[in-house]
Amino acid sequence: MTSRRPTVAGRVALLVRAGLIAGLVIAGLSYPFTALAGMGVKAGTDALANMPEQLTEVPAAQTTYVYAKDGKTLLTMFYEEYRRQVPLEDMSPYITQAIVASEDTRFYEHHGVDAKGVARAFVANQQAGGVSQGASTLTMQYVRMALRDSAKTPKEALEATEQTAARKLREMRLAIEVEQRLSKQEILQRYLNAAYFGHRAYGIYAASEVFFSKPAKYLTLNEAALLAGLVKAPSAYDPATKDQGAARQRRDYVIDQMQKIGSITAAQAATAKKSKIKLKLSAPPNDCVSVPDKYNDWGFFCDYFKSWWREQPAFGETVLDREENLRRGGYRVITSIDPKVQAAAMKHVLNKEKRDSPFAHGEVVVQPGTGRIVSMAVNRKYSLHQAANGKHSDHAQDSDVRGNYPNTVNPLLGGGDMAGYQAGSTFKIFTMLAALDAGLPLSTSFYAPERFVSKYITAPGPATCGTHWCPKNSNKSMTGTQTMWSGFGKSVNTYFVQLEQRVGAEKAVAMAEKLGLKWRTEVDRKLATPEHASGWGAFTLGVSDATPIEIANAFATIAAEGRYCEPLPVMAIRKTDGTDAMYRGRMIAAPRCHRVFSENVARAATDAARCVTGYGADRGSCGGWGTSPMVFATLGRPVAGKSGTTDNNKTAWFSGFTPQLAASAFVADPDNPEHYVGTSRSTISKYTVAETLRDALKGQPKLDFTPPSDKLVW
């Protein structure tokens, strides 16, 4: 006849016959015996019979790890509870021995509830007139942790830990069930991955890292005994306090218990107790403000990643759900930031404008065809500590108001709620793309006078002629007949206003929207509406705000020959089981691309944009010069792009692209748009882009652009 393990109900019945149910309840609670005596064995048995048969275990919150593109350089972590699940084989054998010795010496003998332990605790507590001993086994403690971690409401969390007879009975029943279903080793593993050790460290992996800065696999006898002793009361026995007396006393108790149950010898115990407590404390990074100092400039990218995550429906229905998922989901995120490109970008940004300047100089680099953000660099330190910042550049502000330099966490490069900066003549690219998309060829010509009276009606102002808007060129040498090649290369305002009139301002606005631009100010949102866009003549000169990420990605779309890809800060997102995170049948980290205009439109726009950089057009004449010849001279490989300045040099931009990478740089005062950067800073963005692309593409083949077909040339 084969023997079978008793069922849960059978084990309860055995305990009932042993008269231990009421004793168990009394042993673990502070209530006097008389308060529970009326409960009796039968009442306890009935209560147990009506309780759940099986423990519902919800995966505990785990830490999300965020890495650079290399998959090795840790950017930061996100967690509510610092925790990471590890198998028993990745734990030191000392920690399993120590936890059994300190919490449940009869762990391998009982089946979830320790009858002898209950009796012993009952007697001790009766003699003490209160609780001097508990009767919770390791399995019962694990049940309590599992109930706590699976709680969905504050009420459920309270019920999982409150000192009541009902809670103790529930733990007992579920502990018996767990022992029926799991092996002792499985219970130990789950316990050690759930226990709280203090300092926000949940589980032995986190505890070992926090207190000793090492993997749990390499814990010594002394270290394991110290950590095991913390489980009972993490604050009371905290070894990180100045007085380590309580921690040492508790450690030595655990060591004695380990000797008592035969886990270690008397000699090992004596040697271990003589050792001093030696900690190597570490504070695991949490969130973007904890990005290591060595990579502090990555904080702005981290902030963008976090904003991106909040927008993804794959991670929850609401923003709060998605943030909770980030902090509890235990993902391994490989981001798109390239340490090599980021280092080059920061070097060139800081060479042009130091951190203590009120002017922000920043650059974003994007990979065409994927939308992946390779670099986000700006001359600021990502920090909340702003008390020592410089004076605010807007003198109308109170004298006590500090500027956002050198320290800030504002999303200066995009991804937050900042509107961005006026991008000036950069916006001519949207007019040219709209015209090409409408079938107008690169050879489309207009006579461009010094000042042009447009059809657009506007209120009187510096750039108006009565009731009509009449912009002018930046210098007289631009006067004459221009084509898209020369008009774009020289950035001729009066040519582009006429081109905009020809194709329709609303088409230029729509093209910008197709390429990812958002309207973040009340004025921009109003003017971009269908009823106003057709009259927004100044749009082509860049009076709207935009972020560097948006502009860089728009030019990346041209480099990708018309395929727009959403800006993407990740390469891979993997769940705790190592599989890719999916949403509606596709990987969340996969590029999200679609075509917005034809390859030939992109090639034609590129041909004109080559005139800007000094590289020269393939199919037409650039008119003798371009605004940014230093770009090709510095980079030394095929490159196209567009410079952009606003009236009186409030801001200065340059956006450039090769077939492999696109970059956009700017200089502006984020605190005060009326603080002009001046002519002395008008070229720094051009050099920053050229030098960054040069360094980023070093060793890669010099790919050329494909010329457009005749259809959009003549």
C-alpha cells in the first residue's frame, strides 16, 4: 500500500485532535487567554474550514533596470521596493542555514504549522502575560508576505498583517496548503526573495547589494547571519547605525542557533562571533535624479524615456498605472542612447557653451529609419539642487528667483511640457517638402526682392506693410531669381514666402504635423487649426516653437527617404522571464514607422539641403554659396541640412543629416526668450552638429545620397 501525504483538511483535523488550534492562536497574539478561550477548538476548526483552500500568489514588485545601448552600462533603476528575484543556487548556503536557524529551527520537520512550537510559545506567553515568543513558521511568514504583496487595497494589506485571531488562522490553513504544493527548497527560495531587510531592500539580492555591495551568492557566514537577524526587526537591528550593539547581539544569536542545529561547528561559531561587522553600504539608484555622476548628462535622456513610457498604453490604462508598472514590473530596458555618441556630443556642446551660461546649448542625434534617439546632450547638470544657480536672465523677475543654470531637470530637449524654442528658418523645410509633395519641381523659380508684400493679412508690426505681412531678406545679396536649390541654400525669406503662397500655408503646417511637430502654446494651437492655417504666412519663417527632438526627427525622416518613425528611446524591453514585452502582437520596442512622402520627394529635398552645407547639389545650382559651408568642411562626408535663426538672433539652430544619422542643435535662453543669443553664437550649432556627426561616424563608410529623378527636378 502506498502512503499519501494528508490533505490540507486532514492536517487541520490532526491539529484539532492535538488541541493545538486555540493554542496556536493564543501563542502568536497579545490577547489574554480568556479573550480567546471561548473560541474553542470546534470554533477554530469551523473557521478554518470556511477559509480559502489555496494561497493566491501575485508576483511581487521587482526593480526595473535601465541600460545604455551597449546593454551593460547601467543608466538607472526604477522601483518602489528594491527587489530582484534570484534562484536558491545563486544564494550563499550560509543565508539559507542562517534564516532557518533564526526563524524556524524545525522547518524541515513540520508541515507548515509546528505543533511543538505552538505549545512552547503558548506556555512562554502565558507565563509572561503577553507575547514573548511567536509560533509562526517560515511557511506561515511566507504566507503573510504573499498576502501583503498581493493586496490590492489598503484594507487587504491591513488584514494581511494585523494582529487578529482570524489572520493567524488564515495563515495556518494556507501554510499547510503551501507545504502540500511546494517543496521546502521552493518555500525557502520564495521566502528569501520576499523578506524585508530594511533600507528599502526586499529579498536577499537587494539586502546583499545594499549592505555589502555584492551578490548574495558570495555572502560569508558573518554577513549571512547579520542579514538573517534583520528579518525579525529591521529597524531595531539595523547595522548601519552608529551603535551596532543590537545588530551584533542579534548576529551572534543567529550564529549560536546555526551551531545548535548543526549547520556550523563550534569553532566556526567562535571565530565568526569575534569578527567585527564590516559593511560596504550602497544606495541603489532610483529614478532619473539618481543617474550616476559619471553619466549625469544622461539624466535628460532618462527623463525623456520616462515621459515616453508614460505615453505607452501597453503599460497601463492611465499614466499612474504606467508609472507603477515601470517601478514594479521588473523590466530590463536597453535604451537607444549610445555612450560613444553621447560623449562626443557633450564634448562639443560644452566646448561652445559652458554649464554656467544662461544660454542653453543642446543637441539631439536620431537614427534615420528607426527613430531611435542616439544622443541627447545639453550644457546643463541634471539636478534638483538649484539653490546655487545663477540669476534669472529676465530682470523683471524677483531678484531672489534663480535661473535654470547650471542645474535643472527641465526637459530642455523635448519630451515634457516645455513648448520648445522658435526654430526660425529651419521651418522652410516644411514648406519645401509640401511644395515637392504637391509636384512642384526643384527648379521652381521666383524673383526674390529684398522685401516682399505677401497676400497674408496680419496686424501692424515690424514685419508688416499696413495690413499685409511683408517680410524681408537678411541681406541684399539674396535679391534676384531663386530656385529651391538656391533659395533653400541661402535661406531666402522672400523666395519661401512666395513658395508658401503657391502651395498653401496650410499644406506646410500639415507637413510639419505629419513629421511629428506638436503645437504646445495657445497661439500655435490656434494658428494651426484648419480655419487659421491658410493665413499663417509667417509659419515658413519659423515663428512657432519646436523641440530639438522633433526637428532632429523631421530631418531623419528625409534621410530615411520619406519614412517617418516615432522618436524612440529604446532598443529592447524584456520582462522578468526574458521575453520581449509585447503589445497587440508586436514588440513595444520595435520602430514604429510609416511613409509620409515619396522617396523622390525626400531625395529632391535632400538635393536642395546639400546646398546649405557646402556639399553642393547633384541636380542643380546652389547659386554660388550656402549659409553653412563649414559643415561639410568639418564633417568631410556627404551631408545636408538647414540653419535657422530668428529675428535679432533670439535663437540659433542647425540641423544636419547623413544617410546614417541626423542631428539638430540649438542655442537659446529657456528662461527668457527675449534674451538674444547674438551674432557671436549664430554658428556654434553648425559646428556642434558637424563635429558630433564626424566623431559618431568615424570608421563607418561614407555613404552618398541618391539623387532625385527628373520628375521633381525640372
